[in-house]
Amino acid sequence: MSNIKLLKPVLFFVFFIILFIIFFISKPSDASEGIAIYWGQNGNEGNLSSTCATGRYAYVNVAFLVKFGNGQTPELNLAGHCNPAANTCTHIGSQVKECQSRGIKVMLSLGGGIGNYSIGSKEDAIMVADYLWNNFLGGKSSSRPLGDAVLDGIDFNIELGSPQHWDNLARFLSKFGNRGRKVYLTGAPQCPFPDRLMGSALNTTLFDYIWVQFYNNAPCQYTSGLPAAPEAAGSGYIPPDVLVSQILPTIKKSGKYGGIMLWSKFWDDRNGYSSSIFASV
């Protein structure tokens, strides 16, 4: 982990399409280079099926579980797509399965830039892990928000609260993979290294994919973390042609390179960033 640099975003996620470099901590046997996308925070970005049908994405992070831990009732926020509290999101389960049938990994993303989440103790980590297993992964529950679809894993997008016990959550989630189906762990840590909130979790070396955030930070932004449109952030925009011709050729020399991640499907639709870089990723 000592050779991985991370970056803290300064601007609120919902308003920007951000591009990140994906790193493998230890490259999974079924790993493929490609584009990861965050989906779920804008009702005008199309449904999950159409997102996967573009053929441009290898990974989709369903965003976000915005409330959990410390005895709180977990809360999934999918913006204008549906209302989990009213049980109107179960139809997304069939779309998850459709994405998976295309070879796309679908994760549930925890956290984000708003919400109320933290892990208060080791025991709390066990409770949260059990909830995620039973409601989104391979367990059983009568109230699964996305129906009977079994997601491929959990994405840590931790931007708020305390740094405590995220490592415990990662360990408990990873152990569920011993029940027959691997639970992938992914994360969006921030630069510089070590990440203030996720450092202990990443040090477990249990994560399969890392989407490192680089933007609005002078020492890091040109290296790889980019808004995908000039108006998307205060600084750090790199045009697709510059990314393809000047940045990716260098970064792809790393054995840990895994691709590019974009925030979000809505902004990608508006700016066509993934289409511009797809052949070069």
C-alpha cells in the first residue's frame, strides 16, 4: 500500500463527473481493465439496465447507502430513481442481474458526501456487515431493498465521520466470501496517502479495486484525478485527448493499473467522457 497515493475531494460529489485511476491492490484472477461508474444519484441518468447496455462500463457502483451504524436504521438513497422506504426499488434487482449477465460487477456503495454513517465499535461492524450480507449480498431477508439480486460486493466511499472500525467492517464482509461466493471490496480513498478515514481499512489489504480520487488538489490533480468537463469543478479538468495521449500511456505502465472511474453516469451522459476514452482505457 505504501506506493499508492490517494486524494481528498474538496467539492460535493453530486455536482461533478470525476475521473479516477483504478488500482488493484493485488490483482484478482478475474480482474479486467475498464471503466467504473457511479449510478443512482440522479433520476435523469437512465436506469441501471441502460447504463450497463452501453457496453462502456466494467463496474457499476450503486450509490449510496447514506445512513447506517451506531444502531441506526440503514437508509438507501437512490435520488429520483425510486424510494427504498416505500419499497419501490425492488425492480432494480432484475436490472442488477442483467448487468451481471453482461459480465459487469455491481457494488453497493456506502457513504458519500452527505448522510449520517459511522461504525461505533467492533460489535457495530459485525451488525452492519450482517445487514449488508442479508439485504444486498448472499444472505436472506424479508426486506431486501433491491429484491433478490445478489450484488457482487461493497464499495467504501467514506467521506464523513470517524475513521474508526472501517477495517473491522472490511474484515467481516470479506469473511462472508468463505460461504461460497466472493464478496468484492472496492474503495474510493483520497489523496494524499494515507487516507484520513479509510487508511486502516485499506491497510487490511482485503480490497480488490481502488478508485483513487485526484482533483482540486494541486499536487495530485494532473496526475490522474480529473473532472470530465471544464464546468464540473473549480480546477483540474483534463480534456479527453490529453488524458489519452499524455497521461494514460504513463500510468498504464504500472502493474497495478486497472482502468478509470467516473462520477457519475449523469455527467458522463452529458459530456460523453467515457465514449471519448473507452478505446484507450
